Amino acid sequence: MERISLVVALLLAGTRTSDGCYVLAGRVPVRMSDFGITPPAKMKGVTAGDEVKVTFRWVIAPRKAD
């Protein structure tokens, strides 16, 4: 499998929690074909397009002392 990397621009929404964590969330549209993936064929009346939305939520927490 070939490794494919793309640069994308995205908007993040961020908050800081009361326990010192940072939460970053967003969504970015990508095309499956950009990654060499053929969109699935019609299955039982359902068709998928080339574009999908990747939704993510990152939680960044401070290290705990050992």
C-alpha cells in the first residue's frame, strides 16, 4: 500500500477544561479518490459519493507526575 499525504486547511474549535486539558474539534471534507480509494459501488440502494467528512476531537492533557 502506497503512503499518501495531503495538506489540508481546517478550522478548529478549542476549549480549555477546568482540569487543564485542551479540547480541539473540527471537521474537514476530503475526497476518497485523493487517497487512491474508489468510492463504494451501489449496495442495496445506497450510494456513497467521493467526498466524505472527517470529524475529529483531540484531547490534550498535561502529564501526570510519576
